[in-house]
Amino acid sequence: MGGMSDQGLHVTGAALMATLMFTVMALCAIVFTWMERKVAGFIQSRYGPMYTGRWQGWAQAVADMLKILGKEDIIPAQADKGLFVFAPILVLLGSLLAWAAIPWSPGFIAADLDLGLFYIFAVSSMVVIGILMAGWASNNKWALYGAARGAAQMVSYEIPLALATIPVILNVGSLNTQDIVIAQQGGMFNWFVFHDPFLFIAFWMYFIASIAETNRGPFDMPETESELVAGYHTEYTGMRFAFFFLAEYANLFLVAIIASVVFLGGWWAPIPGLDFAPALTLVIKGVLLVFLNMWVRWTLPRVRVDQLMHLCWKVMIPVTLLCIVGSGLWMILSGELG
Amino acid sequence: MSSDSKTPPSGYDVQREHMLDFKVDQQLAEVVESDAKNFILTTVDEVFNWAKLSSIWPVTFGLACCAIEMMATSATRYDMDRFGAGAFRATPRQADLMIVSGTVTGKMAQRLKLIYDQMPEPKWVIAMGSCAIGGGPYFKYGYHVVKGVDLLVPVDVYVPGCPPRPEVLIDGLMRLQDKIRGRKGRFITPKWVTDYAKKIPYRK
Amino acid sequence: MEQKAIYDLLAGKLGEGAVAFHEDGIEPWAEIAVGAVAEACGFLRGEPSLDFDQLMCLSGIDWDGFDEAGKGKSVGILGYTDEGSPETSDRQAEGDLGVAYHLYSHALDHKFTLRIRLPRDRAEAPTVSGVWATASWHEREAWDLLGIRFTGHPDLRRMLLDDKWVGHPLRKDYVMPDRWEGVPMDGKPYSANPFPATEEPPAGGPKPDGDTPPAEA
Amino acid sequence: MAMDTKKTNGWADQDDVPEIKSELLELNMGPQHPATHGVLRLLLKTDGEIVYQVTPVLGYLHRCAEKIAEGVNYKQWVVYTDRFDYLAPMCCNHAYVTAVEKLMQQEVPERAEHIRVAVAELSRIASHLIALATFGLDMGAWTPLLYCFREREEILNLLERISGGRMLYNYMVPGGVRYDIPEDGWVKDVLSFITMLETKKIKDYNQLLTYNKIFIERTADVGVISKEDAFSYACTGPVLRGSGVKFDCRRNDPYSVYSKFDFEIPVGLGEMGTVGDCWDRYMVRVREIEQSCRIIRQALDTLPEGPYQAIELHKPVKVPAGAAYTRTESAKGEIGHYIISDGGQTAFRNKVRSPSFCNLQVVEKVGVGQMVSDLVALVGSLDIVLGEIDR
């Protein structure tokens, strides 16, 4: 119910939002590459980038990106050119679209969908197709291995990832991301992670599954630098490789933001009354989770591909299912339901 | 860089020559000259050169003894990542620099050439250690040793030593940065380096 | 067990195949006939009182130009000249090839050394890779570097060099290659050095000693 | 492992189904591959993740050292022994000079032998640290690599102070060592370093890697080398000891002054899985570091006074005619030199039996039926050095 002017406003707003999201995404790739190298350095008792841009090498990621822009673009002669070109775009698109349903602060959301959470999980599944396409199109055995592993892993881990959020949805009664955040108002003990023991477990299940979903250590099967040379993007150079790179870090931040929204109270500050910068609060939570992710990545060895599947199908899915049942029972017993 | 628009396109710029601590070959000089004609492009070029030189990703390509020193250079004490060159890529497709760290044998020569060909432009090569420079101790009776990697691929920087110390490799990296920049870089010692240097006793 | 006693056992088994036992050197060794080596090794491995379960080493030897008098006058090998080109020689290769087997028994803690000599024009020996699995690679290496053919070996390809390599480099008359499959194996002449030695010593550095001239070819 | 039983059926049965054609995937691992520890090339035939055939292709670092041995004299060739096992050059030096001295029947001063043992053990620790580090790296653990390199730097510093070289030393000569111990508290620094290593650092590694649950999952019961295979393939060193055989040349065939020192020989006990799996081989190395520390302490505590060279440095070494095979225990296993001398200053033939060469051969058998990831673990646990394999 709106005239042309309303629609025009809507389109302009959407365009603005899309630009903003893309900027955020590019920015978070740049910031997190730098952060990754600094965190790795910190954990490994060295410095990491120090000279690029004078202060602590802050411009390192900028230089990396600029350099990648200037690299030669190679498409192997035996590669499937169409798929080869399209795959990185699809991967990037998958992680970009999901940003639309993230509630940054009250009312500040690109697409306030009723099925917000469902939408996020649906579009971010596109990444799998992109990875599979990349591995197949490269006509490289290592890339094929990486793609096959990656597809198996990501398809499997989407299930516990989504299942872990269901207890929250049960509690809220809505898939709308804003509703989920609003339900957690009033201090950190109203956050869903501390709501009941089952949700606490569900949060950690979500966190583990999100590491696997973003293909990072100890679950970096598609890339496994010591086994498959560089996994599915072995043959990619220059800007196309940068797309994968961007998508990896955008995904990393995305899953952390979703975890913050669903379990850690979204834009609400830990103490009630400190909510003067909702978007900033959300970003800080996301960055902390990303740091945790990096901490895990630089500490643990990598699991084997069959152990990875074992973990998913025989441990995490039963546990998350149990969490759904337990959380439901908790709701009935504590009288929250009706 | 920007003030060089008046200099003739051929030959060395006298002013720049004394800034270099190595002899730039004619080709490099010409490249620098042609860029120096346009102010805006020069500045853009400067920015891109800065990006190239601050983010030199080497390919994970260890050949022999020198590879261990290459690893030591990227490890804790020497930490090549400080200069942005610590992101070792396992695939040559994403690398900028090939550090030929060790003896190149006849059997390896074809592969080395292949890896070099697989790297995207712009790409650089550092010949690390005396074996890669000229056969080293394997010159006289080394029937299977290629006497210098520059017989196979163009080499940008030669880093002597058997094996070179990590400091020397880092110095070689800086010479490569100078070469990309087209002039000698200004080295600013950060405060923490001077502070730290004061704490090091002369000899333990 | 003493090596002499082992040799006596072995000689009893082989009969004609056991040629001699040399006890004079630092390391005693038994010389056996070429045809008998597989049988000898099988016996040494299988006999419970000997039980040589480890082949420590299998070495191929080229006895070409060996100075039997022990005066150090053996023939020198050919290399590259200072200019980087291969040295050549008119000398005809002579003398036998040989193989030495060094055995050890973990169970009984004793060692034994076998040697065989092969004629140069028919350098063939039976394989022992069926007795000890490790012999397989050692024999491939001996074939690769010395051209000793091991009959009955399941997979006698070159070990270290490429399959297309010509010649067997550890032979004393081997001439160094100058080019192989398009790869230059010869060196650059010194004049092609991109960084010729400067006349003057680097400023500030120590001056070179008078008696050590700068390295120049 | 249950994998072995799969080998016979699986793809072979598919010939009965004419529509579905399947073939094994040929995979070329190396020579430029992050997990092959240099320029090793493994030709794999795989069915998905399962490996059906492993064929190592060597020679990408064949540097003609045995040919060079026939061209240069005994002292000059010490330089090339450094470059065999460039992770433990002192052990290689020690092996070679021991072999030459055996042929010369040369007595070595007691002090020189003590110094040699101390530096060789330091080198062994450095090599084992790299072995742990790169094994961890093959498992995807980056951080232990850098921690181990950090401690290795300390050892390199100590060895640089005694020999003048940072990584490759050329320190030992037939008849002694090149330089005496520097008089700046070197012994004290070594002792304080090994105390630090024993008390703190090994605990760090154990916490970070050894007893990590994922690490155990990846390595226990993987790549099991049985005792029989180990004998048949002439495996030595930590690989043999990992399979539960208590054998060490330093104890069973003593050379130098090792018979004077009290140390234990760690063997694989199968604590986490089967005896002879990757974890056992890894653990043997960790325990050997502790034993090496003990040996260094004893060697330096009982360091005698006296000369450190029996032959003056500028004099050429002449070896009487003869032939002998000498084996010593390097970091990777038994390194043997079969030297044939014609009485001159140059060896007539010098065959080097390198431990990695023999140890690697076992992948042809044990690697079959493993997953690709386990093959990487197996090759990592063998701790090969290509300089030594290809020579």
C-alpha cells in the first residue's frame, strides 16, 4: 500500500543499504585480514605486520587488496571458463545477500523480513555451490578435492547451525531478527545464551558449527594448506581470488553477528541503560567472537575429513536436537509457555 | 618522483642514481622514466608500487638447506611478516615472489620453470644462497646441479650465503622493495626498535 | 657370532660360491661369487643361528683405476673446468664393478660383510630385494648411479636421476653433461658474471691481504 | 586399521557393473607441496580419499655428494656432510669424522669427544624440534611450529658461538674439532638452556600439541609400522624405536664416548593407540629431547681439560688403504659411511647410507589403504630430510 513515491523511496533506501552493506563487507575483510595477522602474531610470539602504514602495519590489508587488484588475471586453458568466472561472484553474493537481514539497531535494518533468520541461512547456502563450481571449473585435482570436501562439510554443518538457533526461535516465537533481539532486552542475563542450560549448549554448538561453516581451522577442510595445496581456489589469481578472500572474512563476521543477534542480545549492552550506541555494541560483540574464532584457529590442529563428518552427524546434530527438546521442556516447566 | 618530468627519457637520472645503492639496469630506468612523464599517473603508480612492495607474498617453495633459513626468517625471531611478506602461499597462482631457496637440480629445473610460469605478473625472483646463484659448492663435480637459477628464470635479487642468514634474506627483500619502488626507500626506525636495541647487550 | 664362524657356516652352505674371506683389514669381509649372492643372502637371513634381519647398506662400487698398492694413486674423476665446461679424457675404463652388502642382526647383535665383483661388460647381479625389502631402493640407486643391473628386481628404474638421463654418474670415466633435456647443466664462464669483482676494495672495509689475490679465473 | 580390508574390494567389484566406469585418480603430490618437507614427490593413486598406491619419486635434490667425495679430500668433504641432514648438521659431521677416524685408527682427544657429543646432541635437539614443529604443521597446527623455531634459534645461537656458523657448521675435522669451547660462559649458557627446555618448554609442547585431543585423534592408530616391517625396510632411529624396538647405535654399537654416559632409550609404548603409530614416533622424539639434555649435561659436567685436536688443522688427512662401514646415530636414525680408501687424501668411494632414505621406503607399504590426510601424517612422522635422501 504505497504510491510511486513510496516505492521510489524504498528503492533508494535499498540501494543505499546495499552500498552500505558492501562497504561494510569490504571493510570487514580489510580489517579482519589485518586483525588475523596481528592475532596470529600475538599468539605466536611475534609482531605481525609492523611497517606498512607506520603504526602496527595498519595499512597492510589495504596494500594487499591494492596489490591483488593489479595482479594478472589467469584463467587456465583447460578450465571451464563460464563457471570459473561465475564461481567467485556467487560465493561473494551468497555472503553479501545475507547481510540484508541483520538488525544493526532498532529499525536500522535493510530488509525487515518475517522469515529473517530463515532467509539468512537460505542465501548463505549459496556459498557451497560457488565453492563446488570453483573446484570443478578449475580442472585441477587439488581444487576438486577441496571442493568435494568443502561441499560435504558445509552442507552437513548447515544442519546443526540452523538447528542450534531453533530453541531461540521457540522462545521468541518469531523468525524476524528484530523480534529476536527485542526479546532479549534488559541486561546480559536476559540474553538467550544465559536463558537456560540448553540454550547455553546450543550457543556453543552454533559457534562450533559456524567455524566449520566458514571453513576455518580446525575445520578448514576445503583449503587444508598442508594437504590440498590451496583447496578449491588453487587456480584462482588476482581479483577472483580476492573475491573468495573477501567472502571468507565477510562470512566470518556474518556468523559472528548472527551469533550476537540470536544468542548474545544483539544491540543491547550487557548492562541496561548503556545502550547509547546499539550498532557499535553489536559490532563489538561480533569482533570479540571473531577474535575467539581466530584464537581457536591458531591454536588447534586440524581434524581429518571423516572425523569432521563424524562430529557433525553423530555428535552435534543429536546434541542440538536434544537442546530443542530440552529448551521446549524448560519453557513448559518454567511456565513461560501460555 | 614527480619532479622528474623535465628529464630526457633515455639514460639515467643523475639525481636518482646517487639515491640507489645498486646499479639499476637500463630497462628499469626506462620504465621509471616513462612513468615519470605524467604527474597523475605517477602518483597512482606510486600508490600501486607501494601496495606491491608492502605485500610481497612468497610462494611456499623450499628446495634445500636455505628453505630452513627461509622458514626461520618467517618464524618468531625474524618474522618476515613485519614487512608484509609473511603470507606464504602454497599455490604459485596467488604468489608474487619466488624465493629460490637452495640447489636447483636438473630434475627440478623444469618444475621450477613451471612454477615461475604459473605465477601471475608482476612477479619477482630472489636467488637465495650460493647454490641458486651459481651452483655454490656443487659447481665442480655437480653433474645434476644447475649452475645458477638465472640460467632458467630472470632473477631480481641475489642473496649470497651458504645459507644466508635471515637478516640477509630480509635485506634482500628490502632491496627488492627498493627495486619495485624504483629508488631507495627511506627507512624509519620505529621507536620500539631503538628502545629494544638499547636493551640488547653487546654479547651475552 | 664371530665373522669367521659365520663365513664357515656360509661356505659350508654355498660350497664353490664362497670365494674367500679377508680378515686383514679393519673390517673383515667375505667375497662370494656373483651367482651365489641371492642364495647366500637368503641363507644368512633365514638361518636361525645367524638371523640377519637388517640390511644396513648396499653399496655399488666402481673399481676402475683403483690403486691396489694403497699409495693413493687412483685415477681421478672428471668434473667441470673453471669455465664451466665439462672435462674430457681419452682414458679407457677398465676394472670391475662391485657390490658390498653390510648385514646386521638385531636379535643376535652381529655384523657381516659380503662383497661381489662383477665384470664391467656384464654388470649383472641377482637381486636381494626379496630377502630384505630395503634392498629394493638401494639396488635401484646402484643401477642408477653405477649401472649395475640387478636381475629379478621387480621395478628396476632409475632412483635419483630422471629416466631419460644418459650414463651412470658414479662411474670413474663419467663425463659431466653440458645440457640435459633443454636444461643447461654446464656453468657460466666467469666473464659472464653479472657482478664482476671490483678493482678497489669496498670503502671502509679491511684491505685484502697482499698474498691472497682476488679469486679470478 | 580397518582400511586395509577395503583395499581388496571396493573399486575392483565395480567391474561387474558395466554402466558405471570408475577409475583411480592419479594425484601428483609434490615436488612443490607444503607437506612433503622439501622436494619429495609422491605419485598417488586414490579412490576419493583412500590411497591405493604410493610411489615416491626422489632425486629432485640429488646434489651428487658421493661423486664429489671422490673429487675432494677428506677434510673438504666435511662441508658436504653438513648439507645432508641440514637440520642436524653436527650429527652428520660426527658420523663422517667417526668413519674417517675408524679407517685412520686415529685416537681423538677426550675433550674433543666430549665437545662433539655435546654439540651433536644440541643439534639432535634442534632437529627433533623441527620434526615436532613440521609434524604439527602437517596436522594444521601453525603455532607449535613457531614455538619450536623460537627454541631452535637459541640452539643455533649457542652453536654459532662455538663454531662460527649459524646453521651449517663444518665444525668437526678428522682428529678433533675446529675450535675449542669459547671462554665466555658457553657451558653455563648451554646448561641453563637445557634446564629451561627440560623444565618449561617440553611441558609447553605437551600441552599445546602432544596431548591435544584432536592431535591424538589424528595420529593415534594411524600409519602403524610393525616391528617386522621396520626390520625389513631397515628403518632406524625414532621410526624403529617408535615401533617398540629398543635399539640405538649410541648404546648398542657405541662410538665416541657415548658408552660413558647414562641415558635411556625411549621406545614407542602404544599409549594412545597401537605400537608404531604416528603418535608413538612423535612421542619418542619428545622423550629423546629429554635424554639428549641428560647427555649434554653429563658431557659438559665431566668435560676434561686437554687438547681438542689430534691432527694439526693445516695438515692434510691421509687415510691408509682399506674399507670400513661405520654407523652412528643421527637425529633421523642410523647414518652409515662406507668409505673405501686407496691410501690417498681422497676417498675412492664413499657410500652414504642415509636414514631418511631407508625410512621413507616404508610408505610404499604402510601408506597404502590410508586416507590422503593420514598419508600426510605418516610422511610427517617419518621426519625425512630430502638433502639426506637424495644426497
